[in-house]
Amino acid sequence: MSVSRQKIGEVGEQKARSFLKKNKYQILETNWRYHKCEIDIIASKGNELVFIEVKTRTNTIISEDNLISIPQQKRIIYAADYYINKNKIDLNVRFDLIFVERALKSFKFTHFKEIFTPTID
């Protein structure tokens, strides 16, 4: 019996939250939604607000180039902009990716800080 992609993703996000907490991040929101956009984790550390996408895979081929598509980046930026304005946040902002590799009974984390930078269209 195979485990669904959704279930693997949920477990990966749980593991990513634990990883962040161990690294002194404060989790502010999880699976935060604005319209059809979702941000997996919103966290803070020091003077930074960090919007984090989590990708969980059972295969370990990482290509940094295609982990977060351009349309997905735009959706994350759109939702992040709303979150920042709604909550009147005045912190440095960063967009990260946590890549969770799932082996038989263990997890490996690769934390890509500033995986992308918002651009003005």
C-alpha cells in the first residue's frame, strides 16, 4: 500500500516545523491561505520574517532551478504582500525553501535561504 503524496507532504511539513524550531525560528502560521494562494510556513527569526515553502520527496534528486516554479513564486509573493500589509509588519523579508528528503525511517533537510527574490513587474 502506498502513502499518498498529500500525506507525505503533511509529514514533511511537520518535520520542517520541528527543524525550524530546533534552529530557533518562531512559527507564526502554517498552511496560511489568501484566496487561492497558500504559504506552507510563516516564521520569524531575529529581525526577519520568513515565508517558507516545503517540498518533501522520497527521491533525492534536487535541482534548485525548478523547485519553485515562477507562477508559484508569484502566488507566494502575492500572499506574502497581503500578509505583511494586513499585519503591518516592518521586518526584513526572506523567501526560503526547505527540501525534506524522506528515507525509510529518517529525514534529511536542505534549507535553501533566499531561494528567490521578489521582483517588481
